[in-house]
Amino acid sequence: MSHYAKIEDGIVTTVIVAEQDFIDSGVVGDPAQWVQTSYNGNFRKRYAGIGFLYNAELDAFIPPKPHASWVLDEAEAAWRAPIPMPTDGLLYMWDEETLGWKIVPNISPIETAIP
């Protein structure tokens, strides 16, 4: 059995497990709309998810764009921030308003009292 993604207007709308013969039979629609995806990411860069883009030119599944300012790294078929995240060991999150990385504030664990 293999995994297949249905592509409509370049977007993954469904992912199923099936045999190639089943896809080719047309039972689930036009076989040309179905592209095999690799559960372990061995090909097409990563496993397809609903809402992912399928870029036929790159032959890759691309996750949804996380922020408007991010750009596509075609070699990896992945979105990248316009500036690299700092690598100083702190936890950061992208701030689209300032187009930069912000340190995630310390979050202390919730203290629970055991009666």
C-alpha cells in the first residue's frame, strides 16, 4: 500500500492509502490528480498534508506559508524567514509586525497542589 495526495489547483485536498491499481481505476476521480507521497519523506521532500502545495516543477510538497514575509527555499521546498533565527540557545518566535525574531518569554510550569 502507498499514500496518495489528491491535488486540486495545486493544493492537497485529500490524502489516502491505496494501491496504484485503485488510483488508476478512476474510482476516486481522475488518476492524474493523484500524486504519491512518502510517509517517511523519502521523495517529494515530505509527506503531503491537507492544505500543502504541490509544486510540479520542484516535484515537492510544500507546507502552507507560515508568514507573508517568508520566502521559499526551493532546494528544500520549505519556507524560510527573511533573516535567520539566532542560534544563541534561547527560544525565539517570528514577529511578522517587526519582521524579526522575538525571544519567547520564560513560562514557568503550572504549580499544582496535591491535597
